[in-house]
Amino acid sequence: MKFSLLVSTGPYTHQASDTAWQFAHAAIAGGHEVKRVFFYHDGVYNATKLTEPPQDDRHIVDRWSKLHAEHQVDLVVCVAAALRRGIKDEVLAPGFRISGLGQLVDAGIKSDRLVTFGD
């Protein structure tokens, strides 16, 4: 089964980002494909390399980057939401790219399920 995910909350605001990453990780481990993760609204904060959590805390941004590196999951950041929050290409963590809402529509069309995490 092909999944795409929509993440709309920041990495340390709610459990949604952690849950989305765990879902993606479990889906891939179960033999499914995660086509794309689309970060929208405050979810765009999952993409910034400026995030520096304490050493004893999980680094959610690095987890997403690693998921991309290991499984080629497409990590797309909504351009309008990113620019409103001061996130531009130069602050993106490895594996993330900025694009428009058309990528979310495309993910919904080309996936069996679009799963939403956050508000």
C-alpha cells in the first residue's frame, strides 16, 4: 500500500510529528511505501536545520532527514506556510524541499491513503 502523510504541527508542539514519523517508519518496516510527507502550517518547522534540541531529547528534524536518506521519502514543505514563518531554502535540513500545494494534491491522487497528523 502507498501512503502519503500530511503533518501540520511543529516538531515539539504536539505529539503529531513524532506519531507521523513513527507511522512512516512502521509502514516502511511493514513493506509499504511512503510516497511523500507534506509539511503544512506549523508543520514546516519540522524542516529547519536551525532546530537544536537538548542532547537528551529526540531530534525530530534529523529523524525526517534520515528517513529520506534511507528510504527516499519525498519531504515537501509548503512554500506559502514556510515563507510566512521565515523558512527558506537555505535553512532546510537535508532531504527537504519547498514546493506548492499541488504536491499535496498529487500525493493524494497517487497514494492509496493520505493520513493527516495535527490540527
